[in-house]
Amino acid sequence: MNPRVLTQADQIAIVTRRRLSDKVFRAILIFGGTTSFFVLLAIFLYLVQRSAPVLREFGLGFATNSIWYSGDGFPASQGSSDPANFGLFPMAYGTLLVALIAMVIAVPISVMLALGISYYMPKRVSAAVTFIVDLAASIPSVVFGLWGLFILVPHARYWAQLLNRYLDWIPIFDVTFPSFDQSPFVAGLVLALMITPIVTSISREIFSQTPLELIQGAYALGATRAAMIRNIVLPFGRGGVVGGAMLGLGRAMGETVAVFFVLQLFYDQTNWFRILESQGGNVASLIVARYGEATEFELAGLFGAGLVLFILTLGANLVASSIISRTTKKKRVSKK
Amino acid sequence: MSNNSPEREEVSIPAISVDRSASLGSSAQEALNDQGAPVAQHGAREMEAQNLHIWFGNNLVLEKVDLVFPANTVTALIGPSGCGKSTFIRTLNRMHELIPTAALAGKVLLDGRDIYSPDVDVTQIRLKVGMVFQKPNPFPAMSIRDNVLSGLRLAKLPAGDKESLVEECLTRAGLWTEVKDRLSEPALALSGGQQQRLCIARALAVKPEVLLMDEPCSALDPGSTLKIEDTISYLSDSITIIIVTHNMQQAARVSDYTAFFLAQYGEPGRVVEHTTTSQIFSRPKDPRTESYITGKFG
């Protein structure tokens, strides 16, 4: 009997039976993976619910107005004679400005430090520096804040005065009132020092993954170390460094205590660019500053502030993860 | 056992025919010593290892290597894995010292001058002594054209006429007709064999005097291998080539001279035999060489 030619109708179902251990492991992983998502969602919903009175009262103006006035603690819609009025814009903008200053200072330092550790320092020194950097990443932020207030601020005042004296023709270094303390510059400096360890650590990790064959290929073509780094290591690590910087940015934006100590908050005015001026905004610091004496309605306002900060940091992290995933994809191509 | 006995005939290798014996002496007028090995002339494009010893840490991996690579010839380095061929070749363009514990004693001469003398600029040596690696390693972030020109950029050399340099190098590497219409495509779009020829073109762009090839075909299919061998034959008119290979037929096909390396158990590697390729494959002097090239070990 000759076997006949088979058609699609003869296709068999290919079954891979899952082992019990696979099933258990899978269940644990799915639980773990989805839990973090649901926790995030629950936080978001809770923030929306708690801030609902304020959002109903001010609408989008809560994010775009420039005022933080407690009054007698009740909104105008409840017949208050001295109505509370909340608009978060100077704080939200200030958060971004301070974080940006921190990035501008921290990222170049981190990249140079990471390159130094990976390619320039003798092995023993680089091991020691790596250890110190990783240790610095675990210093609590309140320590950074206190250290910033008592040690850094007096020095930073001098640096700020120098910047102002010689570079005040650049608008960002101009001031309207020469006090120089508790400026976005100082806050950014403290934050920069705080996030430098984590950005350095991630950059170092990505630089160390540069394929040896490419490094050797460059050296074999007569490259100096600097030329090799510029043409091989930096293009390879660019995406990872950006990702690490974005993680640092997320941390910088959410930081509370360190900034609270060293930044002068102005609720009703936005400091657009005068980074040496003793005036700034920061959502997290606002929450710390107002929480103790807040009435119920203002508390709703603070929850609203938390919601805005939540959205800002989530946005920064989304950008970071999309950049990181794009780099990973590129790497997969290069392995082929 | 005399060399003319019938048994001797049986261990000869019919699959290996030595093509290049005829060309020897026409492209270069080298002096040979009584062993058949070339004698140093200290001229341009000549490389020489003098009493070279190589260590990793306290471990002596190569002992007393004396080899001359005459100008415009191809020398094949053969031997079992772990005998120090790759280590040796990496001392010739000072890639050896990139490994932290690497050390050496003796001399390596290029154009009659010691490349390890303290006043020598290592990047200049690597420009004069190019290298092609076992695995093709084009720079993934660069296009085909930029890969060819990458040496100029890395070593900050004046570029001159870039387009004609790209064409010249790709032509010499035997790749021009295949890629001339897609020079700005990424290098990784090429096949493995094409990538390896691109790496050869990249090495040629900085105008080296010597080209080191560390098993350049071990990751390639037979067709690509033949193309690279054609390229080697073509290049050897103007450049000195030293190639590490595990493929006996390849050594026989492309090289003028062959050096057989061997590290016996517990001992550092040594050069067992170094002579013309035709001689080593037809009348090897050392029985260990004969065993190796007939496939009895290694």
C-alpha cells in the first residue's frame, strides 16, 4: 500500500505538554509581573480619587495656574469668603528645571567617570572607584540634603556669584535680586551629586559590554585610546547612557528631602530660567512644605500635586525604557 | 626509513598540491639557508622574530622563535590549537600587550628595526602591520564605505581622495563588484565572507607593509574561503602576509613558506620546522611535522 500525498487536512496538532514545575513557575512570574502593574494602577486611581475635589474645582487650571493660596481652607464654590486657590504650574515647571540642571551637570561627569573606570584607571584603582561609586548610590537622600544645606550651599554661593559676575550676559546666569542662596542651581547641584553614582554605574556597565573584537579591530587600525573610545565605545554605549540618564532624571524629579532643604519655593511666580535666583519650584518639596498644616481641601490639592508628579516621572521613565529597548534591538542586529 | 621507500609514498597527501612553488623566486629573490628557511635581508616590508620568548604571567607559552618573513611573500603558520600561533602573530603588531599579564623577550624587527624599542610609537606599528581577525569584525555603526575609511579616521590620517581609495581597497580585497552600488548600506548587511573581505579592505586602506591574518577563513563557507585565498595571492605581490591557518590545503595553496608550531604537553610552544611550503608538504624533515600535516594528530 503506497502512502498517499498528504494535504493540509492531514496536519496534526502539535502539543507540548507543560510540566507542573513550568506551570507553577509561570504562575509566579505572571503574578509578580502583573502585581507591579496593578499597584501602579491602584496608586494612580487613589491619587485621582483623593484629588477629585480640587480637580473638579479648578479643572486643568490646577496644572496651569500660578498660585498656592490656602485662604480659610474652603473653595469659592462652597461659599468661602476667603477662598483657597491652587495652581501648580511654578512647582511643576520648577521640578523639570531643577532636574534638567541636575542632568546637565551629572551626565557629562558620569560618562567621563565611567570611561575612566573602564579604560583609563589601573585595575586596582578602578575597582576601588567602582566600589565607592556603588556605595555613594546608597547614601540616603536626607544626608545629601543636609550636606547640601550646611556644606555645599556656602560654596555654591561663591560659585554662583562667580558665574553671575562674569557670565551674567547669558540670561540664565542673570539675577534680579543678588541673594544666590537656595536657587535652582544649588538644588540641581545637590541632585546632580545624588544621581551621578547611578548614572555612572549604568554607563560603566554598558561600556564594559563593548565587544572586544571591535575594540581590537580599532586598535589594530592604529587607533589611539581616545580615538577608539570616540569611534567605538561611545557609539555603542550611546543608547545605554541615555537610558541611564533618564533613570537618573526620574529619580531627580521625584526627590523630596534633598531639594526641600536647599530650594526657596515661590508658589505664585514661575522662575523660567534664572537658575541663580533664590526662587524656584518643586512639586515634591511643596508637598513636604504644606502637608503639616493642610486643611482637607488643601490636602486634596497636595494629592493633585502628587498626581502631576506621578505623571511627569512616569513620562520620563517611559521615554527611558523606549530608548533602552531601541538600543537592545540594535545590539541584537550587531550580534548576527 | 629512506625518503624514497614505498611507505613514504603512502603518507604523502594527494589532496594537497602546492601551487605556489613556481612563483617563489619570481616575485622575490630570497636567500634560503640550508634548511630551506628564508634568511633575513633587513629590507623594506620584511618582518623578523629574533629569539622571541612570550609569557602570560609566569607561564612561558612560546620559546625561542626565530622566523623571517621576507618582503612580498606569504607565510603560513600551522600547528595544533594552543601551540601559540595566534599569540605569536599578535606580538607582530603589538596587540599582544593589550592583554594585562602579557610579556616578552627577544626582538621583533620590521624593516630591520625593533618594533618594541622604547622610542617606537605603537600606533605607527599597527598602521604598518595590519591585522585581520578570526571572526569578521566590521564596525556595526558604520556603512561599508565608512568601514573602509575607518582606519584613516581612527588614526587621524589625511584622507585625500576618499572615493578612489574606497574603490581601490575594495577592489584589492576582491569585494568591489559586489558592493559598488551599495556603499552606504550598513556593513552588517553583508554576508560573513563579504564582511571578512571588507575587513581586509579596511586594513589595506591605511597602506600597511605587512598584513597579519589570524585564521581569516575559519568562520567562512568554502566559496568565501576561496575568494579570500584569491585575494591573498593577489595582495602578496605588494605586501607581506602572515597567515595562521588550521587548514592544510589552504596553507599549501596560498603560502610560499610554512612554519610548523608545536607545544608538547607541559612545554612551551616552539617552531619545529620552517621552510618553503613545497618542501614542508612534500618532504617534511621532522616526523612530528609529517604526522601533523597528514592528519595523525592535531
